[in-house]
Amino acid sequence: MDVAMLQSVPLFRGMTSAEASAALEALHAREQEFPKGAVLLHAGSVTRQMGHVLSGSVTIESNDMWGNRTILSHVGAGQCFAETYALLPGEPMLVDVTANESCRILLLQIQGLPGRREPWAGKLLASLLMISVQKNLHLSWRSFHTAPKTIRGRVQSYLNAVALQTGRRAFDVPFDRQQLADYLNVERTALSKELGRMQKEGLVRVRKNHFVIAGKGLSVEYALDEADRAAAVTDTRYAAEEVFDRARERVRRDN
């Protein structure tokens, strides 16, 4: 296990190499790989282990008995899941944890951690507190995104938040179309239709999970700058060409 790499992630940040190694041994750490679609933890089960994503990603989902799925969050490399349930003895999980893609997970048995007195334990608890605060913030964001009554309002709320977080108008989202629909709590077909209307109106450009926000009053120069950055992300020119054409059409109409 690469201890030096772990020291750079939020969960182990601030620990010395010796402290990180001691924590891994005390918490019976083990790595495990999961294929895409595998369910790592099931709703209704009790776990003593939390997971830290070393590579790939997982989704936190609510799947009810009637077959309805709601995606609550996306957990990528360097992030954690199930730490709350692992710290609460006997607490059944209300969500499933599913591999969003092939992933490698570090599993840690943290039950009983609050009673430990080693220096690394205090640092780990402080890190878990910060991780918990960040997760609460992410959940509050989702409540903002699902509050609007219209699908367009939900899409705009989500895309606006991603743009603010990344500082860019061109970005990839971590969801495919079905997952995005589940996250926003809307039907996939209705979501696709609304995205199509938003494209026709020049509000966004969409290709798979790549979005370019081309808002009202966007100049050609600004659109080109955003398109160049979009092309750098996707390693193609489709975003650049589409955004430029849309911006040029708007400027021509306005003049």
C-alpha cells in the first residue's frame, strides 16, 4: 500500500508516514477492486467498515422497494463513503453504494475509533469531521437542485453550481444522462427533451456528459475562449466549433 500517496488525501492529511502506517494496521485496512455496477454496500445491511476510493468512483443511491432510484451523490477518487454508518454500531444503511465504474477501494474498520488515544486517531477523527461537514454541504446543494418545480430550473441550478465550483463555463459532469435524471429526480426522457430545447435556445451545448454554458449576451471572443478550454478538456474540437457557431449567430442577430 502506497503510504506516501495516502498522506496526500484528506483522510490521512497531516499524518506522518509512521502514523499513517500505524492507522492502516490498527484499522485492518485492505484494498479491494470492484467492477462497474457492483454493489459494495446494501441498504438494510450493517457495516463496520468505511470506504476510501483509491481509483474510479462510486454512487450513493436510494433504491426503494418499488424500483425507484435516486442518486444522492457521486464519490470520486480521494473521497470517502459509509463513515457515518461505520461509526454507529448496529445502524442499518438506508442507501446502496454502487461502483460507477471499475474502482479500487481501501476498506477501514473504524468502529471504536473515538475511544482510541493514539496521535493518529485524533488526526483521523478531525479529518472525518471535515469530510462530514463537506458532505452535508453537498447534500444541501442537492436540495437546492431539486427544489425548483420545473426540469429547466433543476438543470440550471445544477449546472450553475458546477460552473461556480469549477470556475468554468465548459465542464464534464460525473453522471451519464440516466444518472443525472436520477440525481435531479426527473424522468430521463423529459430531461433529454428539456436539454434539447435549451440547446435550441442557445443556453447550453451538450454532448454526453460535457456541457458548455453559453449564456445570454455571450460575445464571440468570450465564446471562443470558453470553447478553447472545452476542447482542451475533451481533447476534440466539437465544443469549440459548436460554441463559436452559436455565439456568431447570436452576435449576427443582435446586430
